Amino acid sequence: MKNFKVIIIFTFFLLASCKTKEEKVTTLDEYYTCSMHPQIMQDKPGTCPICHMDLIVVKKAKTAENEIILNEEQIKLGNIQTDTIKNGTISNQVVLTATVSTNEAKVKSMNSRMMGRIDHLYFKNIGDYVTQGSAVYNIYSEELNNTKQEYLVALEKQQTLGNSIIDFNRLIQSAKTKLLLWGMTEKQINELTKNKKINTLTTIYSNASGYITELPVFEGQYVAEGNTILKIADLSNLWVEAQVYTSQLYNINLIGDAIITIPDLPGKEWKGKIEFANPEINSASRINLIRLNIENSNGLLKPGMPAYVTIKNKAIHSLTLPSNAVLRDGKMNTVWIKNGVDKFKRKMVEIGVENEDRIEIKSGLNNGDIVVINGAYLLQSEFIFKKGASPMQGMDMSTHN
């Protein structure tokens, strides 16, 4: 009976030992995963719930707080790609919305030089094209007609009396100067001299070519000296005015070249230079104004057209990376670097100039660091999945190295 009890106790321990061996529970230093789906992680053997392959055991390697380890299969499946950071040349460009406008330096104003009545306008519509030397309006002016009379009288007296008593040459020249200042041409004065007949209406001619932009008078209106009759603009040269936010100013090379494109004229572009930057900033909108000058000899551009201004800045020699290598969350900028055969570590960086595909790294990395340029977001997700926290959580933001 005594021997029977010993046999029962021995059998119990033997069965317990076998059961423990069969379950093969993992230690804290290993876990089971699928070679095809590394996101599957279990603490005991089994099959993958996705592809039903047998799970393999993986030894947990000790890593630093901000490090993660991936095996070759995970790196391959995640398409993790790296590149060595090195010095390079980078330049960025700023694209601004703008508007084509009239070059105010090319606008001429025709003003009345004497008091009178507008008898006839030869151009009556805004947008009409005026050529230099063409008749613009007829005016009736007592002052002008009186000066014509003075001129003819001085000529008549000179022919009758000569210059023996009075120097009529000075009187004639004085009257002629008045006529010229009041808008008469040499040809009109010569006709007056020849015909010796005063026409009460005087035709005033344009001294410039361009399109009428303002026409504030009408026929029959009395005008005072200095009143604007019309304004004409030469549109062979135009301004392109762009608005710049204060935050963009430091990125703009004010002495650089610019490319102007017009959405309404696809496939065409114009080159220009910034010739003016408003020294004052609108305190309400925080917007500044820059102005470019462009040629328009073919007349394709019209004032009021929307435009885009692309300004390329000077090239900078610095460490650069592809833009998608940098992770940004609004608080900091970080990258993943390769810290061994299968180790990856996340580091904070300070960024600078950026263009369409590359970005300047001002600090945080050294020349020769191997940086993840594709798959950084997957590494971030894998880290959080394995460690349950952001790799930057609790990190001192005042240091980048």
C-alpha cells in the first residue's frame, strides 16, 4: 500500500512536467511572430491568424529608449529605404498670387491749360486707343483767342512800323510762347500767321500714345485750368503686383529673378525683376506688396489679369534630405536614422529651406548619418505598437543631438 502511494505521487509530477514542456510558454526575452506578418506578436506558439503559417520565436534584443529593432523580413516588407546624409546645394522658391496692373509711370494725363468750354471730343469711350499727334478735343477759350489776337496785332504792327519805335519781335515771341504753353502746335501757329484769321475753336492734340483709362469730361462742359480731360496709358509695359505675408518675407530674394505665369494664358511665361517692395506692412492684414516690371509689346497681357509670381532664391550649401524623410507634427521635426545592422533611432532636427523634393537640415544630424528616407511613418507606427508610446515622449525639446 505504501509503494502504491509513492507510484501515484511520482506519476503526478511526471504528468505536470510533460504538460509544462508541451505548452512551452515564452520568457520575457522572447515572443512569437509571423515571418510574413511581423505585426502579429504572441507570448506562446501557434499559427498566424492571417496566413495560418506557424509562428516563429524571436528573441527580444535590448534597445535604447528611442530605438527600435526590425528583422530583415520586416525591413523588406516595410520597404524601409535609407540614404547617407551629405552636404549638397539646395534652393527654394516662393509662389505668390498677383495681379497684372497698369504701369503708372506710363500713364499720361491731358489737362486743360486754360479756362474754356469743351466743344467737341474726338474720343468718347474708355479703352479707345489714341496715337501721338491725333486730335483729342476742340475748346472755346476767351483767353486763348485774346492771345491769338495779340499775336496777330504784333505781327501787323511790325509790318507797318518795323522795329524802329518798339521791339515788336519781343512782343511777337511773347505771344507765341503763350500760345505754345496753352497747347497750340507750331503748325497751328504757322497757319495763324499765314491766314491772319482767328478760329474761335482750337484743336488740342495728344502728346502721347495709349489707351484711354479715364474720360471725366463731356461735350459742352466748361473746364477750369488744370482740369483733367483724359488719361491715357501705354500698355506696352506693365506692372505685376504680388501680396506677400510677413512670414514669407525672409524667404524672398528681393534682388532675384522671377517668373510670371498667367492662368488665362497657359504655356506662356514672362521674366521679370522685383523693382519695388513696399517699406510698410499693413498692420491689419500683415501683408506687404512687391512689384515687378514686365514687357507687353505683343499686347497679350491686360491689366486686371490674375497671375502667379515664382521667385527663386539663392542656393544654399548645407546638409539636405528628401522632404518625406522628415516627420512633422506641428511641435517638432524628426527623422529616423539607422543605428546598427537592424536598429533604428529617432532624432530631432532643425529644418531650413525647402523646395519641391528636398529640405535643408540645419542641426540634429551629422554628415555621414544613415537616414531612413522611405518608411519613416511605418517605423513610427511600429515603435508605438511595440513600446506603446511615442519615441519622443518625455524628450528634452531643447536639444537636437
